[in-house]
Amino acid sequence: MRIAVIDGQGGGIGRVMVEKLRRALAREDVEIIALGTNALAAQLMLKAGANEAASGENAVVFNAGRVDVIIGTIAVLMANSMLGEYTPAMAAAVAASPAKKVLLHLNRANVEVVGVTDEPLPHLVDQLVERVRSLVEGKKEHRPPGRP
């Protein structure tokens, strides 16, 4: 399974996600690809345990459709987020990707998601890692009637 972790700016959130994913999914059939909006974010995620790293708009656009799961904050669906580092092309590529998206609901992008609890970042990352682990292990997920 190929998992892309997308982050920008300083790469701190992506670093934490990669570290925890790597610990929880220490399997040879799981590949973590760090996609940074800049080289610093990509490098931090690579040092945290990603198999490969790339940075910039083309890296996100090119890889979004080539992975099974995309990890990040809700900002990866929003053009011009991450203080403008995240381009409209990046947001469009992630939104159009057939990959499963497992996203953290941080309110930095001025978006509030109703129905979720406001937890500290480490708790949210733990929940994200547990969700990805269940996807990797092939556990059945609840799907609404009529969906494959």
C-alpha cells in the first residue's frame, strides 16, 4: 500500500504523522511518500521515516493519483491554504484523486467541520494512524447503502 503524507510550511505536522505511521505500520508492503509544499517539509518527513520524499506543486499533482491513501490536514483540499504555499492545482489533484483521504480537521484554514471533537494534535494524529492501520489491514469499513 502506498501512503502519501502531504504537509507544508515547517513540516512539523507531517513529521509527527510519518513518525507515528511508521511505528504503527512497520511492514514491508507499506510505502510512505512524503510530499512537501517545500523542501524543508519534505526533508523533515523523510527524516521521520518516509521511504521517499518530493516537494513542490508538481510532486503533489503527479503523485496524488498514484497512491492508495492521502494523509494530511483538511487544508490539502483547499486552494491557497498553508499561507499560500498550497496551490489550486495541488488542491484539485488531491480532491480528484481516487485515493482514500484521511485528514485531520485542524481549523487553521478557517474551516470548521461540525460533528467532530476538538482534540489536541497528538490525539488527532493517533486517531488518524489507527484509521490508516485499519485500511492497511483490510478491515471492513462502514459504507452507506448503495456504495461499493
